Amino acid sequence: MSEANVQDQSVQPASVEPPEPSRLSQGIAEFFKSPAAAIGFIMLVVICCLALFAPWIAPQNPYDLMQLDIMDGRLAPGSESMTGMVYYLGTDSQGRDILSGMLYGLRTSLMVGVLSAFAAAIIGTTAGLFAAYMGRRTETVIMRLVDLQLSFPTILMALMMLAILGKGVINVVIALIIAEWATYARTVRSTALVEREKEYVEAARMLRLPGWRILFKHLLPNCLAPVIVIATMQVARAIGLEATLSFLGLGASVTEPSLGMLISTGYQYLLTGLYWISFFPGIALLVTIVSINLVGDRLRDVLNPRNAS
Amino acid sequence: MVTSIIRRLFQAIFVIVAMTIIVFIGVNVIGNPVDILINPDANQAERARVIAHYGLDQPIWKQYLMFLQGLLHGDFGDSFVYGRPALGLILERLPATLELAITALGIALVVGLPLGLYAGLYPKRLSSKLIMSGSILGFSLPTFWVGLMLIMVFSVELGWLPTNGRGPTMEFLGVQWSFLTGEGLRHLLLPAFNLALFKTSLILRLTRAGVQEVLPQDYIKFARAKGVRESRIIGVHVFKNLMIPVVTIIGLEFGSLIAFSVVTESIFAWPGMGKLIIDSINLLDRPVIVAYLMMMVMLFVALNFIIDICYTILDPRVRLDAKA
């Protein structure tokens, strides 16, 4: 149903098309039919708000060393500092409030996830479209590169990039982009190959529209559904990978910890029973990843043209 | 069939060559090896000596040829940290990683296959739904965090299992193995379970999807109509047809298990390749990094090659040529 509408739109004048605000709202209604997806969506909104407004919500700025008091180090959840501040989730070894650290860490994690998934989506989609539209040499070169990359697991690609680029959050983002673009390219190419043969592209060719216009105005909108689904899932994957890499000491710095880094610093205290430094950031990470996956799972069902009818 | 194998072989060699170029460019051109190799306090003469020693004054293509030559001889240079050949260091730790990966794969299969089969055969049961929800959790839980929680529960709180290392090992076929001693086995349990978690969910879901694809097929209905025992239908008709995708995934995932053991080894201080590479990246031990990357490239190319061949043998309908 949705497929046909989009296609018509690109060929016929807009006035002929019946007004269709219903399609989007139908999709939204369809999305919220699943309670799990609805819960995931609400959790995700809450998480995004927490991350976005962290500087205003957090009791403490965990990146500002002036605000940290080493005397308050390793306090159990619920302890009170000398100044009367309550550390609801305890503190780490440097006296950093775990709750504040988590809120700020969430910002880093979400930023890394969204940024890398978005950039990889743009690069991969463009490459996939080009491969499908140009065919021949271009297609062979791009798809061989994609095959090459996809035969290695993401973490290995990311490790390889970090071994070359060195440590740091920005390098983690770059490594994730390089590791993930191929997934988009492969999916977009196969979708675009199907779309390319349809009448509306032929019609656009007949009109002698320039190649880039056909690519981005006609083919691209019709290939977007799978891209959105993959991008959602990739945000979750990227967040998990960033945390893993930070845990391994290859990502965020100790002074500006991400969730993975917080978990990592808590690791050495775990054996002595100070569980909260690692435990709570891990829960935050888990909730974030699960809610994104729930939303992504549902998006796939809703956007899949096979299920739409 | 022979042509397709030969073609595939050429592709594999091409991939290896391409990766040597990528790794070489990455390590020698993007990162400046002079900065890494030479003590910043060194004087001019010392600098020149080191540069000449590593051939860094040569044109880049010559350096690449030297790199290839070393590669073919298995010579990646000496580790800056250990002062010993890099490849030897890695090969020394390979058994520990293999032991961990194989055990994890075993756990994933023993747990994942039956549960997936059950969830696929009885999708309506509550227990099946629980299994499927559990597998979503298995996908979403960050491996390293699960590892920490395992340590917290089983080592710190309950004190049942040790937290790190391989424990005592026993020699078998000239290599040290942990699983041959009781204490070593106890050391192996937590890391292997940690590494297996993600793959268990994967195999479970794959098996379930496979079962649901096979069950409505005509040959199952026919077997039922013929009055074949249910156990035989499941054991032979369903299970056999399931195995094709599962075998492929096992091959692919084995490589990924070795790659992901980086994380588990770091948590449990398991003395394998993964821990070595993380230490090497942190210490900028370039020869070890290069040797590790090249070894992994070869491993994956070889694995993919073997899987492709197995695939053609297992399922005659698949022709490698048809893919291109």
C-alpha cells in the first residue's frame, strides 16, 4: 500500500494525489499497537530527555574536577556527603556521584551512537544507491569492498581502526562509521536494484531528468524504509560497541567518562564488593539498548511492505 | 564445482592482499612509525640509525615489499615490549583463545539448539515465549557488563568460581590446556559462559526460525500422513533441514567468537590473544598489532572459504557462481 503511493507521487503532479495525512498516522497507530514497542518508545523518550538535560538534572557536574571531593570516594548508594548532598547511587573512587556520571555518560553514549549510525547511514546509502544505479565497474568495486568488510566482525574492524587511529571518543565514532557503513550499502543496493526496474524510474529517465535527481529524488525515498530500520538497530549496536571499547580503555577518557568507562572504573572495585560503580551504569546501558531494540523491532514490522497489507 | 573453488580461492587471495595494503597503509602512513619507534629524547644520529634499521628511509612501495617479504616469512619484527618475535607471542597465546572460543561455541550449541527447537515446535506455550524474551535479553546485554556481573555473583558473593586466569594447565599434543584439570575447568567456566551468551541467543533464534520454516513444508505433512513417529519427524526431517543454515552460522560465528574473546579475556584476565592485542594497542606495540591483524584476516578468509565449500557440498542447489 505504502509503496504504491510513494511511487505515484514522484511521477504524477501532486494535485492529482489524494491528500494522505492518514498514512503517517496509520503507521504511528500501527506502531503503538504493540505494548512492548510503546513501552520501549516511552523509555527511549525519557532516556533522551535525561541525556539532553543532564547538566540541569544532575546533582553534580562529574567532569568538573573542582566539584569532586576525594573524601567522598567509594560511598555506598544513599550515603550523604559532608555538605549534605545525598549520593543516591553512591560514588566512585574519585568521589564522583554515580547518578550524575551516568546522566553525563548517557549523553556521550547517545551522541556516539546517533552520530556514527547517522554518518554511516549517509555514506552507506549513497554508496548503495550509486552501486545499484551505475552498475558495471562502480557496482563491482563498491560491492567487493562491502563483501570484504562484512566478512569481518564489527569489533575486529573497530579494533583495527583504533589500532591505526589511536584512542579517543572521536576515533571511536570514526571507527564505528567505517565498521558499519557496509551494512547499509548492501541493503540499499538490493532495494534499489528492485526499485530501478519499476515504471516510475523509467518515466523519470524518459523525462531526461539528470542522474543525480533520479537517484536522490526518486530512488532514495523508496529505499528509505530499510535504512531507517537498520539505523535504529545500529544506534543500539554502536552504543554497545562504544561502551565495550571504552571498557577496554580505547574510548572515552577517565576524566570525562562514558557509561562504558564508568563500568570499567568500577571493575577493579568489584572484587572488594563495591558493586554500584559498575552495576548502575550497566543497567542504564541495558535499558537504553533494550528500548532502542524494541522500537527498532517494531519499526521493522510496521515499515515492511510485506506486512503492510 | 572445481572452477568455482578455484575462483573462490583467487578471491580469497585477493582479499588477503587487499588487507595487507590496508593494514600497511594504516599503520605506516596514517600513523607515523618514527614517532612510535624512536625515543623522543634520542639525538639526530640515533634517529637516523633507527630509521635506517627499520628501512623507514626507503620509498613507500619498497617498504611495502619489505613488509610483504616479512609477512611471507612469518616475520613481523620483534615486539617493542617483550623484545621477542611478534608472531611467536601471538601463537603462544592462540591455544588459550581457541580453548575459550570452542568451549563457548559448545555451550551455545548445547543450550541454543534444543531451546530453539522447543520454542519452534511449541510457539504458543508460555515457556517458549519466556525463552524468546530471554534471548532478546541475551542480545541486548552488553557482554562485558554480564562478565562483571558473573564475577560479582559467582566469585565475590557466592565464592564458587575463580575470577581470573586459566588456572593450572596440562600438556596435551605439546600445548597447555586448562580443561584437562579440574581447577582449570573451573577457571574456564565463567569466561566461556560469558562469551557464549550472545551466540546462544543467536543460535536459539536461528533454530526457531528454521523450525517454523520447515514445519509447514509438504514433506513434513507427508511424513505425518504416512504415520511416521513424531520423534522421527523432528529428529530426521526437521533437524536435518535445519542444519544447513546452522552450520553456516557456526562457521561464521566461530571467527566472531575469537574476535569477541578480546572482551571476555580482558575481563577474566584470560591469557589469550585478545588480551595481548588490547595491551599492545594501549602500549603502541606495533609489530604485535600488525601480526594480530594479519592473523585475524587470514583466519577469517580461511573460515569463509571453508564455509563456502561446505555449503556447496551440503546443499547441491547452491552454486557459488550463482551468487555473483
